Amino acid sequence: MRFGGFVGLPYADGGRGPAFDCLGLFLHVQRCAFGRELPDPSVLPREWGHDAAGDMLQGSAREVPVSEIRAGDALLFRISKSLLHVATAIGGGDMLHTENSVGSVIEKLSAPKWQARLIGVYRFE
């Protein structure tokens, strides 16, 4: 499966297309590349104190060991005490995600910046 068509998409806070935030890109890739229509939990009131990506993954996907990562899995990262980040595993140790300064990119999960922050791998089936 090729993911180059998802690289270089612009970032937008809360974006669901044509510019995306991390959750928006994850949902877009799941729909377009894997045929999964996942609910967008960001429509829930933010005053509930939840993180949309974390709530979605921990509520409707099963956690799998890092050693069993496969393309399409959700990678959940801790960015700060209250902020999570989600990326899509795309195989070969690579992940697709978006950053506010550069838009959507492919990076190595093993990069120190990400490896130390990984808190879970989740699979939708």
C-alpha cells in the first residue's frame, strides 16, 4: 500500500480536510486507505476533560504489543500531561502523522522523539 498521496497535506487545528490535525489525518487515512469509517470523537464537549484521540482508541480498538505493529494500527503518543497525539503505522517501522509546522509527514517510529513518547498501539478490526 502506498501512502505518498497523504504526505504534504497541510495542518489545521481541528482540521478534517483538506487540511488536517493529527486525529483528522488518522480518520482520513483509515477511511481512504483501509476502508474504515471510524467515529470522530472530537464532536464531544471538550469541557468533559477528555482527549478525543485517546478516548476513541481506548474505547473502540484493542491494544496490541509494539512487536506486532502492522499497517493501519493507531499509534498513540503522550505529548504533555494532558495532550495526546495519534499517528498511523504504515509498515517498515514508519508512521504517517501531521505536525502543525510542516503538515503530514512520514517518520520512523524508532526516532528518539517518538519512541520515548509511545504509550500504546491500537488496532481496529
